[in-house]
Amino acid sequence: MSVTLANVAATYAQMQKAAVAPGMEARSGASDFSKLVSQAAESTVNTMKQGEAASVLGLAGKIDLSQVVTAVSNAEVTLQAAVAVRDKVVQSYLEILRMPI
């Protein structure tokens, strides 16, 4: 058997598949996570915009005060959740940086 680049690449690919533990196969879901984060960010921004719009309509007297309070409360809770997630991500990143190599 002659050693060619194609044979070496095929052998390497087979060895790589064999070395992977069960359940640790590469997944194609990396883009799914980015979509999830993107959708969560869009949802947060939309909730904040709804709270602002409700405030403006409330000042104009076009909607009831309870609707304004509900929309602003939803925006506040969403903002608090986003800040909490951001804090956990930063904390995790700093913890990873402190790990010895």
C-alpha cells in the first residue's frame, strides 16, 4: 500500500472517530446556540420597546394605567434577567481565566 495524502487523511479521520467517547460526538448544533442567544436578545429588546411604547401611550392617556404598569414591570423583569445572565457569563469567563493550565 502506497502512502498518499488521501490515505493519510482517511486513516486520520477513522482514528479520530474511534477516539471519541460515546456521547461526545461532534454536534452540528453550534449554530442552534447562536440562534437561541440571538432570539433571546431580540425578545429582550422587543419587551423593552413595548414598555417604552406603553409609557408613551399612558402619558398620552390612550391606555389604562394598569396596562402601563404591567408593560413596564415586564420590561424591568426582563432587564433584570438579562443583567443576571450577563453577570453569570462574566463570572464564568473570569473563573475560566483563573484555571491553571
